[in-house]
Amino acid sequence: MTMDIQEVILEILDKGCADGCIQDTRKIEGFETVDQLQVLGVLKSLESKEIVKYETIEQEILTLTSEGEEILENGSHEVRLFNIIPAQGMEGLEISKVSEILGASVGKIGQGKAFQNKWIKKTADNKLERVVDAVTDETQKALALISSGSIGDGGAGVALDAKMIKELKRRKLIVGVKKQTYKVFKGQKYSRQVKQEATDLTYEMLQSGSWKDSEFKKFNFNSKGIPSAGGSIHPLLKVMEEFQQIFFEMGFEEMKTDKYVETSFWNFDSLYIPQQHPARESQDTFFIKDPQHAKSLPDFQNLVQQVHEIGGFGSIGYRYPWSKTESQKLVLRTHTTAVSAYMLHKLSKSGRKLPMKLFSIDRVFRNESVDATHLAEFHQVEGVIADKSISLGTLITFMDVFFGKMGIKKLKFKPAYNPYTEPSLEVFSWHEGFQKWVEIGNSGIFRPEMVRALGLEPGVQVIGFGLSLERPTMIKYGINNIRSLVGHKVDINMVKSNPFCRLDKN
Ligand SMILES: N[C@@H](Cc1ccccc1)C(=O)O
């Protein structure tokens, strides 16, 4: 049977009941087979529109067991026992006869109860005699009440107290199941007709003016919302964006880093890295097989060659024969400093005003053995500043500000070596979580052999620093294997479920 639950409830409320409410939704005519959960759904929806109010009542529904049913039909054991004993004044019944007439179990329980109720007594010659005239079968009556579902109405005149129910349960004549039922009242906005609530203000409503009389569905601020099915931003990209933001805040311009293949010239020679440097060997660098060499080199190659071979700008150079073919070798760039060198040259040639503040965040490649924290490719975050009267103090102050914006307050610098910077500083930060100093980057003041050859004027200094993007991302997202962050083993769910993070947390 399909029944409009809402319609029935509203109809009853409309007619009005004793105190204007429905006492028990379970007792509504025709609701015997209706699931109260369905009723609850209707009540909730009506309540949200303030059409009804309701209270939940925890109710114990009692049902008879098969033994209970049997007693309902034949009477209780004790009454059946009482009934086979002759009336008062007459000779009693021999105990041994009891089980013959009633069966062992009924007889035994019946005797126990009848003695307890002081209905019978035992004579010296093992006979049972009545002590009272007549008895009423309270058990059977209680079961009849339970069976008819009229408990609580008090109609039959038998008080079915908690003690009796407990006793019937103990005797396994009834079982109780906890269920919920509802008491329903008219709400403040009670109406027989339920208006369909609008969920959106539409163009049509505005045009026709119907919005004035429309009821709008309330927002449910507790609703979690539907998880978005579309793309999510990878943690590396989120952290990248945060770095970008810091650079922009500090007045940096982003460099174009879309070429993974560079000449050795830009990757090494222009940075005053000698051609015999171990970083230029194939264990450290990926060389391109086809084509192996760039067709030409920039026009200031002679100056670079000269600085390497005999020096200049106050330097005596490395004093070795510089090879053009070596410089033409194509490589997968090992650092984005290749791009910084290119941009410093290009911008100073075009007469760009100082200071020049440039940054990049992009992929670099190193022929390293891969493990849980190293891949043959990673992302480098790099910044350079060219200006007059820049000193080591400027570099340190800059780093304090830059890393401070990421929430990294405690920095320590350690002297290091780079062929292209002097002095060079390794940057360490105090990691609260790990309770130790962690290396976060590398930095320095670019050597005159490099920046003067690139075309920067005398008196202009350039500071630079670089760090990996993966390291802070792994720390932030608690990822300890780099392969979970980059490459084919990345779990798409990890990408979807990780929120945007701010670098300044822990
Ligand atoms: N190129 C360096 C980073 C760096 C950039 C600029 C100046 C000093 C150091 C590296 O690979 O680690």
C-alpha cells in the first residue's frame, strides 16, 4: 500500500486531536506497517519549514514469546495448577498426580508460583490443598494486554507495572524491542498545504515578481557539500604557488624557464665553471646524444674563453685551454642558474635598470643514483638580485626576509664552495618538528669573472640563491618517499585529499 505519510499527518493535525497533537505516530491508523524512519524523514522536512514540531519518544515494544502465546490461550501455569486442585474443604490432590495431569514442566512451575502466591499448601500426607477460594490469572491478563497493544491506555483496569513486565521478561513470556516513535504538534507556520520551497532565486522569479511570495529553502551550513570530481592541484604546485607569491611580494620578475636542454656554455662556462669540473662528467650530467652539439655559441664566448684561460676583471683565470666544442655540448640543465646567467646577460645588454630581481621555479636534471629522497630530476627555486653596493650583509638580510615569509625564522649560514660564487653560503634552518638544523639552500655572491663577462657594469654585484621545491613540500605534507610525490607511483587520492597548505605551519 502506498500512502502519503505527509498527507495523513497533516490531515490529523488539521482535524485537531485532544491537545492538538499526534501522541504516537506508531498508532496512526494505517501506519502499522510504515517504517518509522520514513515518518521521521517526513517530520524533519516539515519541521524545517516550521509546519510541524515533534518530539522523539523512546518506546519499548513488547511482544509475546511462543510460551507467552500458550499461556494467553490456556492460562498461566499457576492458575492451571490451582484449577486441578479440588475446592477448599475437600480432600486435596496427591502431588504425584500433578505431573500426570499437567506435564512435568507446567506442574513444577505452577506449584512454585502457587506456593509463592500463597494459593495452596502441602499437607503432611503429600497432598496439595487450596488456601484461597478463587484466583485471578494476572499473568494471562497482562499478556492479553500486551498482545492487544493496549499497554499504557489503562483501559483494562490492570495496572501493568514495571515489576510485572520485568517478571514476564524473566519468565521469557515476553521480549522487549526498543523503538522510536514521535509526538507531533502543529508548527508556527502550520498549513495544510505545503508550499514547495525555492532553492534558487531565478531570472524568471525576478522577472515575474514571484520571488516576493516565494519561500526559500534555508541553507544547511552543516552539509559537507559534494566532493569535487574535477582536477586537483598537486602539492608541488601548491607550494610552488606559495613561493611565487613571496617572490612577487618582494618585487621579483619570473624568468622564462621552458627549455630543459641547454648548452654547456650556459649551464657551465658562462658561470665560470671550468671544463674539467667533476660536475661536467656524465656521472653527474645527462648529455644529449642527438644532436650532441649546439650549432653556435653567443657572441661573447670569446670573453668567457678569455676569462677561463687567462683571467680578467681582477682574476688570473684557470689557465687551461678552453674548448669551444666542449662548450657546445648539449645537456639537460643541471640547475636553473643557467637561465639566471642567460637573463642577466640579456637584460644588461638591453640596458635594463637596476635593481634586477629575477626568480624561477622549474625542473632540473642530475644523473644521480635515485633513492627515497633523490630523483634524477627535481625542481629548483632560484632567485637573483643585481644591484650596486650589494654585500654579504644584503644577501643574509634578504634570506632572513625571504625565508621569514615562509615562516622559517631561525637561519644559520655555513661557508661553502661554488665555482661561480664567492663567498658561498649554505643555508640551514631550525626544524621544530625534527628538532635539528636542516639544510634548505645554497647561495652566494656571483664572482666578477662570471658577472662581468656576462656584461654587467663594474660596481654591480649579483647575489643568488637556490633550493629544491621537493624538500619543503615533503616536509610540509609529511611525505618521506619522493616517489610518492613525483612520478608514476603518485597516488591520485593523495593529490585530491591534501588541502592547500601554508608554508608557515610547523
Ligand atoms: N645553482 C645552485 C644554487 C645557487 C644559485 C645561485 C647562487 C648560488 C647557488 C645549486 O644548484 O644548488
